[in-house]
Amino acid sequence: MSAGVVPDRQHEGDPLAGFGYRQQLDRSLGRFASFAAGVSYISILTGTFQLFYFGFGAGGPAYVWSWPMVFVGQLMVALCFAELAARYPVAGSLYNWTKRLGNRTTAWMAGWMMLTASIVTLSATVLAYQITLPQLWSGFQVVGDGTGPYDYAVNAVILGSALIVFTTLVNVFGVKLMARINSTGVFIELVAAVLIIVLLAVNANRGPDVVLDTAGAGQGQDLGYLGAFLIAALASGYVMYGFDTASSLGEETVDARRTAPRAIIRAITASFVLGGLILLFGLMAAEDIRDPQLSSSTGGLQHVLLQAAGSGIGRIFLLAIVVAITVCCLAVHTATIRMMFGMARDNNLPGSSRLARVHPRFKTPVVPAVVIGLFSIGILLINIRQPQIFTVITSIAVVMIYLAYLLVTVPMLISRLRGRWPAPEESAGRAHFSLGRWGLPVNVLAVLWGAGMAINLGWPRREVYNATEPYHWYLQWGAALFIGAIALVGLAYYRLRQRHRTGVLPDHAAAVPAEA
């Protein structure tokens, strides 16, 4: 039997009937597959190796202090999500949670922001291929030799588009195939992460006090090193999210009320420990801590790994990183499909009847898989001659994710303060995961953290959104302009048109009344 996949089985009653839906997706995922979904979305090897150069370049070695800072903040959010996952294990998790915590408009905006953010995230994540594949083999630089002004960006779009085609095909053929590939990839990633930690530790050239070295960052800035650190912290903020993927697959997970909350907490905790050790020992193993390659997008942590392991073994580890990137993108695509499906099932998107259709053989929404793939490739093509494609797309995507998370944690906090959460009838959810008396302080911290990080991520810094020439105001303000436009267009569309059509599609409606 494949890792993380359990045989189909009949459950007593329909676990979705209480939410007003009929079970149509394939409920076959086990505990490891649920855990793997969250781990692969966060994807330590993808995030740390893709963004180390950015954090190091902005804040020097001391930037790694942002890693535990981001973990503590995101853990507060994850704990809130785990409590919700125990009660509402439904596809399109954030959207469905907010629908029960707040009003319909807020729920739609949460789903809309998360859906658009996830599509952009897929476009951003596939770009990680460009940072690793050409170092694995020069033949992967199919456009020029990498020195031309657009070689890097154009080649990244080509490699990224090929990966999106792959993730689309896998998702079309069903969740079991996705789970097998994803679970296998996560197993390889976890083993590789441990081996990389050992390798870097054995080849350490300095002590752990390197994390106190600011490398002169912040000199000349108004806020000094704090200003540099806030920029560098984005590298950690870009990595540690997506743990809610385990709950997005709730309708396809066996005993989801018990499995999903644990998968969320385990995914973020494992990612923090492994990622933190990789960053620490990577800094300790660098031959020259002032090497310009460490802050170069063509070098970074990959450069340190090749130095420590040598070209032969180093390439084996780079191959493991490629596997991690692949399953990360697969998980992002899978979670995005469930969000689109969850909203379409409530007739909350254009063409909902097609988007919500489940393939009778593969038991998966095929049309959303294709639509998301096409949109993601389209985003890449629009930016094909934009050398700053990496930081711009990644930053915009992550800001939107944090905003979508706030559209859950804020209504949850309001419900707590009004005494509506957890309600007395939530005993089933509490039996599996509950914050108890810690719920309110954790929720408050989750909201404060999310708001602060969203502001920090979206702040129109030239160093983030327009780091190299040509300088344009619309690039520097790209996050605010793009996210503002997405939010306003989405809100106007829903209020003027879609809200009048909202309602569970007949093909998906349960035979019993939905819970209040």
C-alpha cells in the first residue's frame, strides 16, 4: 500500500451532510498524506534554498533570528486553524471557516483573496526551479548563458511553465496519484533535510555566534539594523505558511476531524526545526561569510552546499531540492483546486457548475486544475521580460496569503469576544483539538502578528519591489496597487452580482438540512 493512502472505506453516515454538502471527493488520505500536504506546501528545502540569498543580503547572518520570530507568530495562526479544522474539515477551508464565523461577504473575500493569492503563489514557487536546476546541470539554462539581461527571467518562465503542466496533469488524474507522489517527495525531502543538516554541521568553519554578525547591514538607514532586519525577515515570512493545506483536503482525509489539526501543528513544527538547523549550519559551513555569492540569486545556500559536499554529492542534494520544489508546487496547486471547488460548489464563482463538477472516474475537480494551471502560466508570461520577477511575484503572493489568514482570525476573534466561539455544540470539535482557556490570547496574538506582518510584507520598499533599474513608482508600489485592485474588483463583483446567486448547487446539496 502506498505511503499515506488508505483503502476506500464506508463511513457511518455522511460526514459532510451537516455542512449541507454531499460527499463526492475521494476520501482516501491517511495521516502521513495529510501531514505531507502541509509539509510540502511549506517545503523547507524550497523556501530556505530559494530565499536565503535575499535574507542574507538584506540582514547579514543575523537575519536568521527572523526564523524563530516568524515561527512563533505563525504558530499562533496555526493553532487557531487547528481548532477550526477539528470542527470544519471541509474543502476550501478558509472560505468555509469564515462563512461560519462571519458574514457571507467576508467569507467570499477570504476565499477570493486566498484563491487569487494561491494562483500567484504557484507562479512564484515554480520559479525556484531556475535557482537550482542550472546549478545541477548547465543544460537547464536553455535561454542564453544566464548573463544576458533577460536570460534568467525568461528561462525561469520556461522551466516554471513545464512544472505547472506536470502538476496540472497529476491533479487531473486524482488525489490518490497526487498523494503517492507528494508523500514520496516529502519523505525524500525530510531525509535529505536531515542529511544536509549533518553534512553542513560536519563541515562547519565557525561557531554559532555567527548569528550575531550583522555584516554592517542597516548602516545609513533611518531605523538602522532594525530596518534591515524587517526587510530580511521577509525571507522567513515567505516560507512558513500553507500549513492549512492539510485542512483543505479534509473531505478527502479519513477521520479528518482528528487528523487535520494534528497535521497542521506537526507540519509547521517540523518545518521550523529542520529549516532553522539548515540555516544555522549553512552559515557556520560557509567558507567565507563575506562571499558575494551568498547574497546572489545564482548562489545562495546552494553555493554553500556545493562547497561543503563537493560537486558530486552536492548535486545529489540539489536533486533532492528539485524533488522538494516539485512536490511543493504540487501541494500548492492541489490546495488551490480545493479552494476553487469549495467556492464554486456554493455557486460563488463564474461558471460554478463547471468548476464544481467532479470527474466520475478520478473523483477530482478536473476543470479547476486546468484553469488554475493556465492562469499561473499566464502570470509568468506577463512577467517574462521582468528581471525582478522573483521578488515582486513572491512578495505580492505572500501578502495576499497573510491578508486571507486575517480574514479568518479576525472574525474568529470577534466571535470569541461575543461568546459565539466555541459554541456549546462544538463538543465534537473540542474532543479532537481545543485551545481551551488559551484560545483568546492565542487568537489575539494571531491577529496582531498577521496584521503586523502583512504591513511589513506589503510596505513599498524599493529594496523589495524595485531593487534594480529601471526604477518605476508602479513597481515599488506594486503590492499595494495589485492587491488593492484584486480586492476592489472582487468585492464589487460579489456585491453587485454574485451574492444574489449564492447557494449550494443542486448536484452537491446534501439530502439532509444543513447545520445552522
